Amino acid sequence: MAANVTHARRGRLRHAFRYGVDYLLLAPDHAQGPRLFSRDRFNLLSCHSRDHGGLRGSGQGSAWAWAQLAQAGLKRRPDMAMALLTQPRLLGRWFTPVSFWMVLQGDRMVAAIAEVNNTFGQRHSYLCHLPGFVAIGPSDTITAAKAFHVSPFQDVSGDYRFNFAVAPDRLAIRISQIDGPNGLDAAMSGALVPLTNRRALWSCLRRPGGSLRVLALIYWNALRLKLKGAAYRPLPAPPDQEIS
């Protein structure tokens, strides 16, 4: 998915950007693809189980996601499938600010786990579902208290509001942080198309660097915020629980 990613900071100090970022939506336990994509081994593009599901760098993949959902009360059914929306590794290099574990039942999504990474090597996840795990529609809003330090220029306070619009050919996710007059609005959207060798090569040529490009953009916008006068917050201790 060639996603359009937008980010806008609200409040006294405003800041916004928009970039194109390539994501993969894949079935983590049954991922097959073109020659230039591999699971759990080196390739031009790859996805490794240890990158997702639990502690960063030693993830357990979809087994972790299913366990968290079961603990929250989801009864797994044969017609449910797990999908992972993430940025792939490029030549073994990897970083993504957020990935999403998504439980699909037919063409409907009934639950999601937002897996958030910061640039300090930490991770925290947010479980998103409606009461009774009914299908999540575009007009549904799921709220979670912000518990994790993402940006050193924002407090760990307020709430996140998640909105998901999932269709067979398109995907859109919106995350808003509400913290009084401050906060931010972030969104990603794009059309879902099959991964081919040609698309894999074009992605690398059009947006070279993969995760290194993403990190460079994060640091570039951090510098812009600092030059605008944003106050730096020291890194706090991570949450006691890995998911909230």
C-alpha cells in the first residue's frame, strides 16, 4: 500500500507534514509473495516475526496478538483471520513508528492492536475494539489513554482516538491525540494492491532508504520543532504493561 501519511500538531505551536510511505498488509502466518519479498530471512523486502508482537526485537508474532485478544475476551472463530499492516525491512534495515495487528471477519474488522515504537528503542501497544467485539465501522471511535512516550516534544497525557475504515481495496486509519487545546492529528490512507517484483523495485527507487528514510524524516521534523521553540521532555520510564 502506497500510503499518504499526514501529521498535524495542534495548540500554540503548530507543525504539520505529509509524506508518502509504503506499507504491507499481510497474513503473518501464511505470507507468500514475489521473489523480492521473504519471511524471516534476508531479501530486498522482508518481514521478520521477531519485529512484531511483544517486546521489541524479540517479538512472538501473531501468537502474541492472538493471546492478547483472547485475554481481552475475544473468542477466536474459524472465519477470523489475522493481518499485519507494517512497513517491511529494506535490505535488513527496519523501523516503523506504528504497525497494526488487525482481526478480520470476512470483510469486517472486529479488533486491532496498534503497536507503537519510539526512536528510543521502546514499544507499547494499544488494544482497539468495541463492546462485544462487534465490527468496527468508519464512524466508530475507540478511545485509549495515552500511556507511552513517543515524541520528546509532547507530554504523555490526554487520550488517543482511533478511527478505522477498512475496505477490500482501500484502508484508512486516523489517530487523534486529545490533550486540552493541544494534541495532534495523524492519518494514513491508501489503495490496497498486490505486491509484485516490479512494485517492490519501484518502491525502493521512488522512496529509497526504507526505514532509514523514515528515521531521517522523524529527526528532520524534530529539528524543525526545536527551531520553532518546542520544549524538550526527558525520556520517562516506559509503562509497566506492554499493552493497554
